[in-house]
Amino acid sequence: MNTSAVLDILLQGLETAAKLAAPVLLTSLVVGLAVSLVQSITQLQEVTLSFVPKAVGVAIALVVCGHWMISEMVAFTSDLFTRIPGLLGMA
């Protein structure tokens, strides 16, 4: 196994992690921004008003994108397993 193979695996892992985290993070960002805007307009500063909508939004994002996220993880993992013989010099 050489350095370029390790860097390639690392790059693919980071790319996969970013793709999997994007729907949850973007949903949380949008919901948090909307709630903050409503709170600043109404001058209502309640902590639970910020937390609960974000938790609901993230749960909905996980339900909607969950199947895609799992299939991406399985594809990445099976790609790694198929590359093991080549990385060890057996192929």
C-alpha cells in the first residue's frame, strides 16, 4: 500500500462524510435561521423555541434522506472491501 492509495481512501471518506452530513446540516441551518428571524421579529427569546423546530427538521431530513444515506455508506464500504486485495498486493 502506498501513500497515494491512502490519500485516495482518505479523500473518498471525507467526501462521503460531507455528502452524508449535508442534508442534516443544511436543514438545521435553514430551520435555525428561520426561527432566529421569527424570534428577532417578535422579540421572544425562548431557548426551547429554537431547539424543538431544529430537532423536528433534522428528524424529517433523516426520514427523507435516510435511504439514500445508507445506500451511500454501503457503496463506500463495499468499494473499500473490494479494494483490499489490491491494497495488500494480492491482486
